[in-house]
Amino acid sequence: MTTPSDAPAWPASLPPMPVVDFTQFGAVQQVPLSRHQKVAASFLARNWAQIPHVTHHDEADIDAAEALRESLAAEKGGKLSLVPLLIKAVVQALRELPRFNASLVGDTLVLKQYFHIGVAVETPAGLVVPVIRDCDRKSIPELAAELADKAERARTKGLPMAEMSGGCFTISSLGGIGGTAFTPIINAPEVAILGVTRSAERLTLIDGRPSSRRVLPLSLSYDHRVINGADAARFCRAVAAALAQPEGLLNDSPPSTP
């Protein structure tokens, strides 16, 4: 019987990846990875291998949130995505469940008292995650303007590391493309990430009567060393509740006392 002292150190040795000459099967084209892609791949592989991921899936009724989004877009005279409302909903959920607003450092859980939210953005070089700081202190239009600015600069000029550091929690939205669910990889040293896909009309019963509602799929990946399944379910329910009654997202929190 193997005792703990005899057990191999983690990670255990794995066989090397196979080396295959693909040209023996047909024509190929070789495209070297960019420097950004190689760096991102190493981080993603590390996070996936070293963090025990679990993904919880849920749905949020966003009929009211969509109405608010359209109203705010009309006020500003332009487009407004659902992401700024989602940021505010996540902040509310982080307040209710502070273990999600944390980082695990050795055997110590660092609980953060600030709300800096990262949003994954697709660029020609690959995915980057601009961080919007103090989201609890900013209005939805302010979040929208800052996100648009950072996303545009990320796609054209690139962002300095200072604008992609210090995040508490990350949102990855595929809503403009499609899908029904996925497993986003946690952006270490954070302990959770929320993925959302395209919303859809869903026929449901409300007070015993059929009603069509627009629902948003939620995919929450979390670090199981820090967060249990019940709290993951509660977090998604908190986000869904905030989106179902979005008037509360308009109430900006006063700056916290240092």
C-alpha cells in the first residue's frame, strides 16, 4: 500500500505529447503562434492544470434588464451592450458572497475590499482582459464608456499591463457570437470567472400562464479549493436576481472609506 510519504509529488510525470509528421497524410500549412498567443497559452495551461475547475450553469431572466439597456442606449443616443449591466450585477453578487472576490495565496485567502472587474476582449493578437477599476463607484454609462475605450485601444494600439492587472473577477461574453454554454478558464490569481452566451426567448410558466421571456445563459467556473457548489449556485442566483430587478443597478455605491 502506498503511504503519503511514498506518493509521487504533484504534478506526476506524464508521457510527452506525440510528435507526428502530418505531411505523410496530406498537404499541410504551418502557421507559427504569435508571441501573445504563446504567452496566453502558457498561462491558460497553467491555470487549467493547477486550479481544480468546476463549472456551474444557470439562466437569468433579462426582460427587465433588456428594457433598461434600451432605455439607457436611447438616452445616450448610441449602442449599449448588456455587459455594463452585467458588471454591476456581478458587483452586487460579490458583495453578497465575498469569497468570490478573493485570491488564494498559499494557505491564506485574501479577501479584497475593492471591485475591479476584467472583461475579456477579442483582438487581432488574441484575447486580452482589460480591467475596469472601482466598478461599484461607477454608473452604467461610465462603465460602458470606459469599456468601449479600453476595448478599442486593445484592438488597435494595445493596452499597457497596468490596465490589465489587479482584477478581482472576470467576465467573458460570447453573446454577440452565439453558443448556449461553455467552461471559461479561471484568470488566476482570481478564483472564479463568469461566461455568458447569446440570450434567447424561452417559453415559461408565470403564475400558471405561459409567457415568453428572454433568458441569458450563465456559465460560472470556480476554484473548488475556495468555493463549493452551493455557493456557486447562490452566486449565479444573485447575478440573476440583480438582472431581473435592474433598477438596483442604477444606485451607485459611495466611495468606501480607506
